[in-house]
Amino acid sequence: MRLLLDTSIYLWWLADSRRLGRAARERIAGASQVYVSAASIWESERRIAAHLLEADVSELARSIKASGFIELPVSAGHAATVARLPQGAGDPFDRLLIAQAMHEPMHFLTANEKLRPYSDLVEVT
């Protein structure tokens, strides 16, 4: 099973945070391939700029491979798949991550319950 991590899930993994529960850790450990999107690095940079996250964005990017994960670039197909999602409120980074999961396809692991209705591929932990 291929798994795409939500930005928060990736950050919690790197920090070995208690916010990342046992079920999520087991899903990650049991996946055949775990991906982190380039969009998550961009989202992290935005959080750093807004003083919502204290981190080195270059280190976050390097940590993808160091964690045994695979970087998922953003493609035109991913961006076009965003149009298939319901319109309305929603964080643009979340929408892009879900579109990537749909386009590939792969499961998307998140802690955000609000994202569940977007796709059957969304797994809320």
C-alpha cells in the first residue's frame, strides 16, 4: 500500500511527537511506500514565514529521504485533479495533497477529520 503523508503527519513523524498516535505509526510502518509531497515543504515554509512553525525548511526537505520516504513532486496532472474536488472552503495545500493522492492513486494519511469527505483515499487517524 502506498501512502501520502499530510504535512502535519510528516512534521509529527520527524519530531517523534506524541500527537502521532500508534495507529498512524503502524500505517506508516506497514506501507510499502511512503510519500511526502513537495507541497508539504512549501506549506511548511508558509507556516515558518507566518511564525506558526519553527523549523529549517531545507532540513525538512532533506529529511524526506533520510526518513526512508519518497519525495512526490507536484505535477500538472495533480494540479488539474484539484478541479475534481468539491468547490468551497478548504485549505489549498490540503486540496492539492488530496488531488495528488487521487491522481496517483495512493492513500492520504491525515489527522484532519474535515478532509474525510473529499475522497475514499483519505484516511483520518
